[in-house]
Amino acid sequence: ATVFPSRLTSIVANMESLETTNVTSSTGSSFYNSRNSLKEADLYLPNLTSGNYMFYRCRSLTSWDIPLPKLTTGSSMFSYCSGLRSWNIKLPKLSNGNYMFSGCSSLTSFTSDLSSLTSGNYMFSYCSGLRSWDIPLPELISGKSMFYNCSGLRSFTSDLSSLTSGDGMFQSCNGLTSWDIPLDNLTKGYLMFSGCRSLTSWDIPLPKLTDGEQMFDGCSGLTSFTSDLSSLENGYYMFNRCSGLTSFTSDLSSLIKENGMFQGCSGLTEFNANMPKITDGRLMFSSKPLTNFTSDLSSLTDGSYMFSGCSSLTSFASNLPSLTDGYSMFDGCSSLTNVTYFDLSDSSKLTVDSMVNIINALVDRSGTTSYKLTLGATNLAKLSEEQKAIATNKNWVLS
């Protein structure tokens, strides 16, 4: 690696022969010993392909106007150049920009050609001065934490047609208010928009997303969500702390893991999605202001506390053939008035309170055709004759 003397304030050099810095760590940076003093660089770098760590932590460097026509790898090249204010150099060959401008907190304007970029992990993280983005990224595959903590970012327009991994890409971009860019190939969205509390709605399909863990965690301004999530398998804490979310419409036909998916969604009143593969729904909608619930829960085995405390729930319609543990599933559902027929004979762990809530919710069939509620011998044995009579007096047959 080429290393220059200490405490340089400026440098003029023809570096035509330099192709790579051959640096793999920050302390091997070409200008590491001048990181607090270098203010100007006038270099000729026509053949540079790898500039890893070249100007790492050169805090006094304020501008750059040197062409980099062959640069393919720029990992941490200008990382923590906190004085750098603007960029207007094309990077047409750059494929790896990991950490390239990370920590450039004074960077307010960025214009470039990034048409070859495939990996932009942490590329602009902590660039809090960046206000907008309108550069296409057609080849970007991995954008992990690319704009992490760009708290000043207000608008984002780009081509993300190749993006598959967006883990943490816009995490803590709390100024981002809207999103209208297709994400048709995104498969991983872990923490992608977490903390984007100014984001108000979402209607972009996510047909290939399989991992949505904490994707919208803390998006407290999000009020409605309508999307295709037909491939989603992992929904762990996906909408955690989305306190403003009132309406959710989607296809959750592949969802297996939901733990905490809607935790903290204290305003959720409308839910429209089938969940035929989910097995564990513990606490999923606990204490939510849901008014009605219709879904396919054919694989649900554990529904403990699933709707407990949903005092506004008036209607419930679902099939529960696989339910084995419904402990306190409907406890506190004092407004439940309409329950569509289902078989609970395999749900041996249902509490008396849960069953009484269900029985109280049965529609009065007096004077018309009787309906049957199958509880099974184990559950029937838990009920008193008075409790059973509530159902039979409504022309329901318990079996």
C-alpha cells in the first residue's frame, strides 16, 4: 500500500500507475497519518480500481472533483470524511460501495452514476445531512443499512428492481414520509424501515418477501397497510410499535412465524388476511380494538390469549380444526355477539371463561334452525349445566 507522510494539508500527484490501494483495514489507509489535516487533493487516478480506505477519516476534506472512471471497489474510501459537503463525480464501474461514504455527516448533495452498483451495504449510513435521493440503482442486490440513520432524508426516488436484501436499508430515516418504489424482488426486509416514524401509509406489493422481521418496527405514523405478502414466512415483530396502524389488508397465506407481529399496534381496528399456515398465535391480537375478525386459521394449534382483552370484538369467523391450546383465547371479549360455527373438540385446553365467552357470543337461533357447536367431551365436562343452558336456550346444540 502507498502511504504518504504525516500531517499533509494538501497533495498534488500523478498516480496514473496506481490500480489498487491494497488496503484491508483503516490503519493501512494511504492518508491515515494525515487524517486530521488533509484539506485538498489534486490527484490523477485514471486506472484506480480499488480505493479501499484511501481517504478514511480525512475529516478536513471538504470537496472532491477527481474522476474515478475505473473504480470498482470503494469500500470505506471516504468513510467518516465528516467535512465532505457534496459529490458530483460519476462512478459508472463501481460495484462494491460498502461503507464508502459512511459517516459523511456534512454531505448534503450527491450526484453520480451508480448504474453498476450491486452492493451498497452501509454506503451512506450516518449521512444525516442528505435530504433527497433520485439516482437509479438498477443493479443493486444488497442494500443492507445503506441509508441507516440518514435522519434528514425526506424523499427517495430510484430504481430498485434488482434489490433482494434491504435489511436495515432505511432504518431510522425518520424524515421519510412516503414510498412509491416497486420492490418486486425483495426477499429480506429485516429492519428495512424500522424507526421511519413519518411514513404514513403503504400500498406497495411485496410478493417475494419471506423475511419481514421488524421491517416496520416503530413506524408510529403508519395508519394503513395494504400489500401482497403472499411469500412471507417470518413476521416477527414486523409492525411492532406501529401505534397509529388502524387497517391491515394482505395475503398471509405463507406466514408461519408471527411472534409479536402486531405488538404495540394499539389502534388496529381492521384486519383482513387469511393465515392458513400459522400454528402459534399467542397474544397476536391481545388488547387490540378489533371489531370483527374473519380469517383462515386451519393450522393454528396454540391460540393462548390470542384475542384476550379485545373488548370491541363483535364478530368472529374462522375454522379451528387444529387448535389444541386455546387458553384464555377470548377472555375479556365482552362485546362478542356473533360467532360462526367451528369445531373445538380438539381444543382440550380451552378455559371455562373462554368457552363461556364463546357461548355468550352465539347468535340466538330461537324459532329457526338449530346450529351445533362441537366442544368435545373434555370441554363439555368443564361446563356447568347453567353454562350449557345459555347455548341450548339459543337453540344451539352442544356436542
